[in-house]
Amino acid sequence: EAKAGLLAEDGILAHLGQVLGVEMREAKAGLLAEDGILALVPTEEGGLDRVGGLERLKDWLAVRGRGFTPEAKDYGLDPPRGVLLIGVPGCGKSLVAKTLARSWRMPLVSLDPGAIFGSFVGESEERLRRALQAIESMAPVVVWIDEIEKGFAASASARDGGVGQRVLGGFLRWLQERHGQVFLVATCNDVESLPPELLRRGRFDETFFVDLPGPAEREAILRLHLERRRRDPASFDLSTLVEVTDGFSGAELEGVIVGALYRAFAAGEELDDAFLRDEIVHTAPLSRTRAEDIARLRAWGQGRAVPAGGVPETS
């Protein structure tokens, strides 16, 4: 007891308890992969500081994260429930889920709605029920559903005997009524395929629109990826690189740096602006190849979702 008292003074005991708690929840998650619905996702990406841009979203998450503390409960707050991230592919929605779990020191479990459906009567509903019960048993936990519109599509076939609608209904009830420290991060690239019931207030705490990064965000993303690959951002003309990458997503910016590194390595030289500009010239971003789709997505997001970051200059 005396040793425990000494440990408690400097927070070591509390830290050990927190680490062991996370490991126990991760061990539970490891038992869930049998039917493929749930899977434990590694969170070695780092915290939210590894996400370039998206400052409004990151600030919102920082505030909501305090809702898991005992002080928040004493204050009369319920734990935060979740967030829906709608927007342009490759702009950091999935990265937010991975880094959020690390920042909050919680395990991250992915839920694959497509794996819920079975061939026997009642099997799909039972699989969903077991998966949701397992999630609640792991709390506190972050649950990630990537491209939720593919698993719970509004255009689900009526030829399945109503199974799809029953599964969706069960999931919606859980979203509305669940309790405990389960935070859901759902991402969506095609909002037109999303059932309107999922957009109702109360399913998620907030809906954010993740757009193409603006100039300041592109610079932050370039800096992050250069530093991650042990390059000094000050050695590059970032202002010019930001200008010529107008319309590039975060994933495309990372691809530019990786591609340029391969070019430089093959040439036996060090990475410089010339290699980066050459890779940019040979990259066709989604903002050009799918301009109409992105324009429709942006039109939907105006007034319907909170902007996750700055507004880009690309029209």
C-alpha cells in the first residue's frame, strides 16, 4: 500500500491502470474478428497533430474529447456520441478516425456493414446485435465505419426480403439509444447514396464536410509529409508548391512526395523542388478527373454540414 501511495503521487499507477485498461479492451477486440464484422485497427499513425488542416474539426474533437472525463459527468454532460464526415475522397476522413483513437488513448475498432449480411433467416440481424453488444463491452472505444453509404445504401434492393431495411433499422435504433463511452466516426464519399435517416439530428453529434485543402492546409500537409520522411521543409519552395497543387487532395499531396522521392532515389540524387514539380505535372487530381462529382458534393455540403477546415480557392 505504501508503494502504491508513492506511485499514485506521480501518476505512475494511474498511467499503468490506463495502459492495462486499453490492452484489455484491445484483447477483447481481438476476439471479434471471427466473422469479419469487427476488426481492431492499429493506431500507430500518431495523434491528431498528424492531420494537416481540418482545424475546425480538430478543435471540435478536442472539446468533445473532454466529455469522457469524470469531471464532465459530474458537470452533467453525457459522453460524446459520434461524428459523420462527408466529403471529397482522399482528404483525411479516415486518417482522422485513426489518429483520434490514438489521441484519446482508446482502441479503434472498424465495423464492416457488408459483413453483417448472412444467408439464413435472421442471421444478419443476429450478427448486427452481437457486434453492437461487443462494441459496448469494449467501451470506452472509438468505432470507425469507412464509407458508410456502401454498407447502408439508400438504394438497397427490395429483393432481400427486407433484411437490409431491418438491419438498417436496428443500427439506427442503436445510434439513437446507445449509452456509454462509444464514439462513432463514420465517413462518406457519396452522400446521395446515404439513407436520409442517417442524417437526422441525434444520430451523430455533428456532421462535417471535408473539402479539398486550401493553401494554408496544403502547406501544412506538405510540411507534415516531408518531415515524416526526414526532409527539412525549409529546404523547399513551399509557397510555389502550394500554388501549383491547387485542387490536390491530402492523399494526392502525399503521393506527390512519395513519387518524387522514388524519382530522386532512382536518379541517385537528393529530393528537391524539381523532382516535386515534375511529379505534380504528371499527377491528375480528382478535382479535374471527377470535377462534376466533386461539384455536386460541395453543393450538397453548403449549409448542410459544418466545414471541417478552411475554404479552398478551387471552384
